[in-house]
Amino acid sequence: MQTAWLIDQGHDYKSNQISIAGIKVMAAKVFHDIVQRAIHMHGALGVSDEMPLGHMWLYAVMMGIMDGPTEVHKATVAKTMLKNYKPAAGLFPSAHLIPRTQAARQKYEGQY
Ligand SMILES: Cc1cc2nc3c(=O)[nH]c(=O)nc-3n(C[C@H](O)[C@H](O)[C@H](O)COP(=O)(O)OP(=O)(O)OC[C@H]3O[C@@H](n4cnc5c(N)ncnc54)[C@H](O)[C@@H]3O)c2cc1C
């Protein structure tokens, strides 16, 4: 809803790419999970032709393929987000506790 609202405010699709790709991943997953639970709740009736749930379940699988597979949308989210970040220098992430502890020890050595 927020993404649709942002687009309605005149933002172009490009600037909402992360949200749009994310929605495509989540909508397929949410739909799949809901149908799966509804089928399970109905027991054998849920998987019979007497209910629309089997057809819905197949549609949930299709939602993860149509307009690009889920993997591609996930890659779009990851690439778009990572564009704004630089890898930390060295082998370990900048929040790695061992060098941070050593730096703190050096900084406060002899003060306490
Ligand atoms: C119900 C339905 C309606 C459709 N409507 C339209 C339409 O209106 N207009 C239109 O143009 N097309 C439409 N399509 C086509 C749809 O866009 C393509 O099926 C979709 O983009 C996937 O392409 P593909 O079938 O060639 O599968 P592939 O691209 O071969 O993908 C197969 C599988 O390979 C994997 N994969 C593919 N690429 C990557 C990647 N980069 N990274 C990791 N894994 C990957 C995924 O697991 C994926 O599920 C529709 C498809 C369906 C099912």
C-alpha cells in the first residue's frame, strides 16, 4: 500500500524498485502460505475438486514465476541495496569484535 501510495505521489518506478521487487517476493509467499494453511485446515476436502484451493495453490506457485522468478526479484533487492554500501577493508566485517576490542584497549590503555 505504501509503495502504491509513493508511486501515486509522482515518484517514478525506478526509485521504488526495492519495494516493488520485495512485494513481488512477499505477495507470492504470503499467498502460498495462506492457501497451504487453508488446504491443511480443510483436510482431504481441501485437496479435492470440490474446493478451489488446489487451483489457488497452483496459482501461488505461478505467482513466484510470473513477471520474473522470485530469485531474480531477490537479486534486484540485494543489488539495489548493496549499491549504497562499500565492503569493509580487510577480511572481516567492520563490526568484528576482535579488532574493535583491540582498538578500544589501545585507546583506553593506562587510563583506568
Ligand atoms: C501465469 C503467467 C503469466 C505470465 N504473463 C506474462 C505476460 O503477461 N507477459 C510476459 O511477457 N510474460 C509473462 N509470463 C512469463 C514470465 O514473465 C516468465 O515465465 C518469467 O519471467 C520466468 O521466465 P522463464 O519462464 O523463462 O523461466 P526461467 O527464467 O528459465 O527461470 C526458471 C527458474 O530458473 C531460476 N532462475 C532464473 N533466473 C535466475 C536468476 N537470475 N537467478 C537465480 N535463479 C534464476 C529460477 O528458479 C526460475 O524459477 C507469464 C508467466 C506465467 C507463469
